[in-house]
Amino acid sequence: MVPLDWYIGLSAVIFVIGVVGFIIRRNILIMLMSVELMLNSVNISLVAFSHYLQDLRGQIFVFFIITVAAAEAAIGLAILVALFKNKAAVHTDEITEMKG
Amino acid sequence: MDKYLLIPLLPLIAFTINIIFGKGIIKERAHWIAILAVLGSFAIAVSTLIEVLNGKTINYDVYSWIVSGSFKVTVGFLIDQLTAIMLIVVTSVSLLVHIYSVGYMHGDKGYYRFFAYLSLFTFSMLMLVMGNNLLQLYFGWEAVGLCSYFLIGFWYEKKSASDAGKKAFIVNRFGDFGFGIGVIMIFLTLGALHYTDIFAKVGTLQGQTINILGYNIDLITLIALLLFCGAVGKSAQIPLHVWLPDAMEGPTPVSALIHAATMVTAGVFMVARFNPIFSLSETAMNVVALTGAITSLFAATIALVQNDIKRIVAYSTVSQLGYMFLACGVGAYGAGVFHLYTHAYFKALLFLGAGSVMHAMAGELDIQKMGGLKKHMPVTYWTFLIASLSIAGIPGLAGFFSKDEILWLAYNHGTIGKIVWLMGTAVAALTAFYSFRIIFMAFHGKFRGTHEQEHHLHESPKAMTIPLIILAIGAISAGWVGIPAALGGSNAIAHFFEPVLGHPHVTAAHEEEFMVMSISIVAAIGGIFVSWIFYSLKPEIPKTLAAKFKGIYTTLWNKYYVDELYGFIIVRPTKWIASNILVAVTDGKIIEGIVNGVPQAIRNFGERLRKLQTGHLQHYAVSMAIGLFVILTLVLIAAGR
Amino acid sequence: MMNIPFPDLRPVTPEIIMTISATVLLILELIFKNKGVLAFIAVATAAVVLYTIPSSHGQTFGGMFISDTYSTYFKLIFMINLVLTILISLRYIQREKAEYGEYYSLLLFATSGMMLMASAKDLIILYLGLELMALSTYILAGIKRHDIKSNEAAIKYFLLGAFSSALLLYGISLIYGMTTTTDIYKIAASLQNSSTPSLPLLLSMILIAAAFLFKIAAAPFHMWAPDVYEGAPTSITAFMSVGPKAAGFAVIGRVFYIAFQSIQTDWTAILIGVAILTMAVGNILALVQTNIKRMLAYSSIAHAGYMLIGIIPGTQESMSAMMVYMLIYAFMNIGAFAIVILLEKGEELSDYEGLSKSRPLVAALMLIFMFSLTGIPPTAGFIGKFNLFMAAIKAGYTWLVVIAVMFSAMSAYYYLRVVMNMYMKEMKEEAAITPSPSLGLAILITVLMVFVIGIMPSVVIG
């Protein structure tokens, strides 16, 4: 059987990849994907915990997270489309109208 | 709702209604709301006085705003004998002035605004006298000052009026600064703000000293003198008296209400209210008595030679206020407040009479250009005469009894008392002289103004004469509550005040009292007589005298050059410092470094910090990540891992 | 055959009504051309919800949801926020050509999310409420979809918001792994036994704190706020500056005091640092702004700093002082935004020059709100600050209050600059206003409350 630590390690690695991706990539779509990566790393750890602790709560939570993530992606893409209509930009350094 | 609350609340409601709806809806009907409100207050004040006469005193907190330990900010009422009399004075004079203003301010474009301010003033004054704690007193104190500022500068298009308003405001800052420190010191040393708590604890301060710049100063004396600073400013005593004569730029009803009967007497009220503190310090008492006596004499001499009718009355007010402080200073608080009460009526009457004259003379103030007004405006003449007789101290009238009480009690107060008694008696003679100077010059003789003015002369409308008549009744009879035992009376008012203000114990015989009384009567009649000779019988005498004693005359005419002195020692140096030193220092970047530098440094820092807010989403995310990382590191270090 | 009992719906009635009404509004939007009807229904919903809240006390859904006095108080703030936002929106969104039917529906959804957060006794519910609130506000921030600034605000808010909720989730997953539960009270019970805090526990606490501090716009997680507040429609800025902030404080109070009770010294230290930094950043940056919405954004950051001072001491008194402050803040801040909305051109500070001459009443109202935000008596703002600072002093945090008072004094500079512009500067042009009955009502309510609370603090304290 795969030990719990491995799952936690995997989850942490994916989470960090997500964070780093979010921070260094300027393309909004990729940033969105990075956030999805972070969410999925959480899903992995929740399911792993759920299995090892013999508690269903974690898995239930995962369903909620998946649902919310879908809604989030829909809304994010919609906002991006609205932005794209006004200004053909998908890079964050092109949307710095407001600052200071 | 209890009725005491309504006393100040009614004028406040009237103010709110008039200020909001005055311009659009109410307009020329503004006086109805204001008059009804103050009438209601007056009625309740009367019923309250009856309750107090029956031995009731009221002391309670209406409303607690902030309570935090011993720091209690509350609105509360203390209605005892002192407050009850003040309530009657304030509401009755305010009511009459309101009615009078209907005639006087008729057609003014700020009509509703005027009544709104009058109501606000009445509210503030009532809060001041009814308060049961220091903060409320302070609030009322500042609020009446603010209303006075608005009302002096009511005709703000007129430069002299808005200047006078500013002057009153600035001069009062000096006094209020001391008063404010006094209030803070009382709270710091006694930990109390309510009068009853303060008076209960003040004894514990006896003998304590405070070290200031190496000098040990008696704490109670210091507190009393700081409080007295406020009184000096508000009640226009030397050296802060300069604002009151200038305040005559305001509409005359305002002068009658604020600068004669009520606001300026707030200082006397305050000293009387804090008599448990003042009485503990002999030094403070002597300062109060001497300040009062000197101011009284000083202002009376200035009044001798002035020609502006309102200014004469204004100096007479300063002088009479000095009388009241003189009384307080010799421990005769009751007599001081008694004089405050009679003075309110005859002085308001003098002002309103002067206003009536101005009304007829189309705004003319110079008594040299008047004369013979008696036959044109009989009501004004007779009421003005009554007021003058009253202030001169002719037996039987209100002024006589209160003035006599003060002089008699001063006479019995040791050496210092004898000195101020002498000064007071001299003032009595001078007062009679200058009061009748107005009578003889303005109302008797031949008219000396232009033909046009003479044609225009007329008696004022009913709205103005009726208040005059009512006040005249007051000026005659207000003193009858204080007929001394020597004249077969019971001196009811002294006994009435005794529980709050105490009453000096006098053992001297009636004969001695008769002597003191006779001296002041002689002084009064003498003053009137000389005035008659000078201004009616042989009008050339004053001119000869003025020419002969030119130095004295010009000094008096220029009011002892006090304004010029202040201009020289305060205003000019300030301006000079501002224009030379400050600018020089600013060029030298010293003041700039302190005054502008700190905000500027923060702004510069802000501008730099602003650069961090780049608008880049990445940078925001990095900031969050770094924040997280730093917090985690610090927590781990703190946890010792 | 498993027997699943039907849950008791009484405690959750307000949320159910709110959600149903929000859904129904989406359908009604197709029927009614006049969007005012939708606004009316939304306000009516708020009224009904307000009526049902007091009778809803209890727990349900197996203890995942709790309705108590704490949540009731915050729900009251949410309702006030909702109603005032709708009142100031009516005319404004017409003027800004953003009058879409889903506007009101989204406001209701966002408010349901906040209510769920305030009532969450379980981290799953808390997360769902937070997302419901956040997703709705992302859309609302970008509802002026033809306006590039509005788009920018939405995308920034969305991405950073999604990032912060991912942090929250990771924190929750760690705590779940440690305690086998997501129930806030059970977490507390389970953590009670462990003597020294473990690394994962601290990490989890910090991640959760970061997400909540993001919602209340506390430094260094505040950077989204100025941009989003400036770009979003002003009515939504008003909504966001109060609602999500109050919800954030509600969950901070619940999660930190209960779940993380065992590591209180650790999170108190974090919050003290964050509070000082937040007050500094908010006040210093507000000084140099020229756009009033941006200035108010920084001011709202600064106010979050003051309110954190209510959380830090952890006494009953300071907590309730914080809650009172939140209520007062709702009135004065929405009032200020209402004035910004009232003016046709009111987003730049220079638009206020000489306003007292052309619009004396508007200027006087703005003056009142600015005085209240500064904390000058007798306005409500003074009572709020006095109360909050006194509570902190009593709990022994005098030094922290001294810092807060210093920053508060600094804040007078930029609030009173608006007043200076209105009263001391010369008028450049006649200021045009777009009054409407609903906006007037909102201003009347806020100004009245500013004075009522300022003069009679006993209505909210105790």
C-alpha cells in the first residue's frame, strides 16, 4: 500500500507548482490553470486523508470543491471573454489601467 | 418626557425648524415658531421657580453619552436657587427680545436666520445654566460664544461687523484656554465632573501645592484663577474687555440679549456656581474682587466721554459686570447674582431703548446729533428714563437694592472690602452721570441732527414698545425681592440664595448701613445733578473741561488706548513675527522641516509606497506569497524551531 | 435500509428564502422590463429575511450550520448593506448602462453567501458560503462589461480571489488531516490535547488566516482592493467595502477564537503585526490619492486595521466593540459612497472643489460622512473608535491603541482634504447631481444613523 506521506508529498508538490505557476506566468489562462492545479492538489490530499482516516467527510468535500471549481472556471472565462472584447489582452501586464 | 428637559429643548426645536425650512417655506413667519418656543420655556421656567421656592432642588442625569470609568460624559440638570433665577432671567429677557426683534428686524433679508440663531443661543445659554457637570458647562460656554460670533457678524457683508465677530471670538480664546485647562485640572485632581462630586471632594485639595517652574503654587488658587480666566473673557473684564464694545456692531436686540443680560453674565454665574472652590482661596477671591472693582471704575470713566449711544451702554455693561465680580470677590455671591438679575432688566431696557432711538434716527448712533427726542418718542423716553434711574441707584428702583446690597457687604469685608467699596461708590456716581448724559443729550434740548432725520422721527411700533414697557416694570420692581432689613424689608432673595451661595455674616448696626446707603444715594443724585448742569443748564462746561484737561479727555476718549496697546504689544509683533521671522525661518527650512516636513515626508513615503502598487496582477500575488512566507518564518522563529 | 432523518430547516430559513428569491429574480427578469420591480422584490426579501432571523436560532444539518446571536448580528449588517446597496443602485446602474436583471439576483446570492459564512460551524459550509459570496461579487465587479476598468477590476479580483481560496482549501485539508474533522468545535476539542503546536497546524492556521485577511483587505493581502474598488461600479464598491469585510471578520472571529484557541498566542502575534501594517499602508497611501474611490478603498483598508484591534485582545468587550464598529462603518461608508453616486462627476477629488457653493446640502452631507470616518464627535465614527480603543486599553493593549490613534489622526488629513476642497476652494463648474427618491432615502438613513448612534450610543452598545 502506498503510504500517506507520499500522497501528502505529491499534493504539496503540485500545490507549490500551482503557486509558482500563478506567480510567474503572465497569461491569464495559464494562471487560471495554475489555480485549478492548486485546487486539485487539495483534492488529492483530502481524498488521501479521507481514506487513511476512514472518514467520508474528506471525499464529500472534494465533490464540493470540484463543483465550485467548475463554477469558478466558468465565471473566470466569462470575465476573460468580456475583457477580451474590450481589449485584446490575455497577459496581466497589459491590464494595468489602474495602479498607485 | 419630563418638563425640565423641555426648557432647553423647545428653543432647539425652533432652531432646527427655522434653519431647515426658514429659507423656503417659513420666511417672514419665522418669529412665530421662535417666540412660541421661548414662551413655552419661560412658562416652564416659572413653574420650576415655584417648585424651587417650595424647597425642591432637582439634580439628575438626563442622558449618559459616554461612560468609561470616572470619565462620564452626561447631559444632566441641576436646578437649584441659582439656576432657577438664571432660568427666569434668560427666558424672560429672551422672550422680550424675540418680540422686540419682530419690529426691529422687520424686512431684513436674513430674518429667519436671525430667529434661528436667537433660538440656538437661547438653547445654548439654557444648557449652560442648567448643567450639572463641568463638561456641559464647557459645551454651553463654547456654544454661546459661537452663537455670539454668528450674531455679532450677522450683517457679515459689513466689514466692521465681521471683524468685530472675529475679535470677540479670538479674545475669548485667551480666556477659554485658561478655563479649559481649569476644567482638565479639576478632572485630573478630583476625578469628577459633576458639580456635587467636585464640591464634595474639593476640600481634600486644601493645602496641596503644585510645582510650576520651581514655584509652589496653591492648587485651589490655581484652579480658581484658571476658571476665572474664562469668566474674564466671557464677561469682558480687564484685560479682555476689548471685544464687548466692538460687539455692538451686531443687531441691537442681540446686544440686549447676549451682550447685556445673559451671555456676558455667564462668567458671574460660573464664579457663583463654583463658590465652594473660590471661597477656599483668599488670593483668588481678592483677585476677583479687585479685577471687578478696577474694571468697573475703568469702564465707567471711559463711558463718560463716549458719544456713541450703544458704546456708552456697552461700557456701562462692562462696568456693571465688574460690580458683580466685586460682589463675588467679597464673598457676597448672592448679592452679585441679585445684581445680575436686576441688571438684566434695566440693561436690556437701555439697549432696546437705544435700538428704538436708532430705529427712529435711521441708524444714527451719535448722541451729539440727537436731542429733544422726548416729544417724538414718549414711550422710549419714559422707559429709558426709568432704566437710567434704576442703574443710577435711585431708591425704590431695582438697581438701588442690588447695588446697595453689594456696597454694604463690601464695606463689611475687611480692608480689601473697604477699598473696593470706595471704588464702587465712585462708580455709582459716575454711572449716574453718564446715564443721565444720554438722557439730557438725546432726549432733552433741541434736535441737532439733519432736517431729513427730524422729519423721519417717530415712535417705534408696538412690537418694540411693549417689550420696553414690560422691561420698565422689571427695572422698577425686580429689586423688591431684596429690600434690606434696614429698610424694613426681609431681604428675601438673600435668604433664597443662602443654601447655594451662602451669605456673609454681618454684625454691623443698621445705623452704619444707613450711612453707607446714604453715601451711595448722595453719589447717585450728585451724579445726576452734575450731569444736568453739564448737559442741560450750561452745555459749554464740558467743552471747557475737555479743553482744559485735554490729556485726560483724549485718554478717556481713546479708551485708555488699550486697543492700541494690544495692537502694539500683541497684534503687531505677531504680524511682524509672522511676516519676518517665520518667513525667514521658513527660508532657512527650520519651520518647514517641522511643520511641513513631517506631513511631506509621509507623503513622499506614500508616493514611493505607491510605486509598489503597480497594477500588475503578478506583483499582487507575489506580495501575498511573500507576506505568507514572512509570517510563516516569523512564527516558526518565535515558536523556536 | 438507512434511515436519513429530514433536517430541521428552521435555523436555515433566512438563507433558504434568500436563495429562492435570488433564483426567482433570475426568472422574473425575463418578465419585467422595469428593473425597479426586481429591486423592490429584493428589498422585500431582505425585509422578510430580517424578520425570520431572530426566530431561527438553533443548529441543523448535523451541526454544520449554526444560527446564534453572533451570526444574527452579522446578518443584520448584511441586510443593512444589501438594502442600502439596492437603494443607491437603482438610478445609478441605469445611468451607467449596467442595468441587467441579474444585478439584484447576484446581490442576493452574494448576501446568502455571507450569511452562510456567518453561520458556518463547519469549514465545508464556510468554504461554500465564501465561494458563493466571492463568485457573485466577481461578476458584480465586472458588470459594466463594456467598461475596461470594470473588466480589469473583475479579472484582478477573480484571479487573486481564486488564489486565496486555494490557499484556504490547502489550510483546511491540513487541519482535516490532523483532526479528522471539519467541524470548528470538534477541531478545537481535538487540538486541545496537543501541548506544542505542530508545524502543519501553524501552516494551516497561516494559510487560513491569509485567505480571511484577503477578504477583509488587510496588508499584505490588500493589494487587490484599491484597483477593484476603483474599477467596480460605485454601488458595488460600497457593497464590497462592507459585506465581504463583515463576513471576513465574522469567520475570523469564529474560526480563530474557537478552532485555533490552542494557538491563540501565535495568531494574536500575527494579527498585531498585520493590524499595524494595515493601518500604516491604508492611511499612508490614502494620503496621496487623487481619486476618491481609491482614497476610500485605502481608507477601508485602514478601517480594517482598526477593526483588527477589536479581534486581538480576545475579550468579550473588544469583540462586541469590533462588531459595533462594523455596523457604524457600514452606515458611514455607504453614506459616503452614496454621495459619490449622487454627483454625476464625483470620482475625482478635484470634482469636489467649491461644492459647498453649488450644492450646499450635498457638501454638508459629505462633510458629515467625512467627519464620521475621521471619528469626530458627535458622529457615530467617534463612538465606534472610542469604544474599540477603550476596549483594547482595558485589555492591556495601550501601546497598540496609541499607534492606532496616531494613524487615525493622520487619517484626518485626507478626509478633511475632501472637506477643504468643498468649502475652501473656488468652484470650477456647477456640480450636476442625479437625485432619485431611493438614493435620497439611503442618504437619509445613513446620515440619521450616523447622528443617532453618535448622540445615543446606547442604541448599539450593550
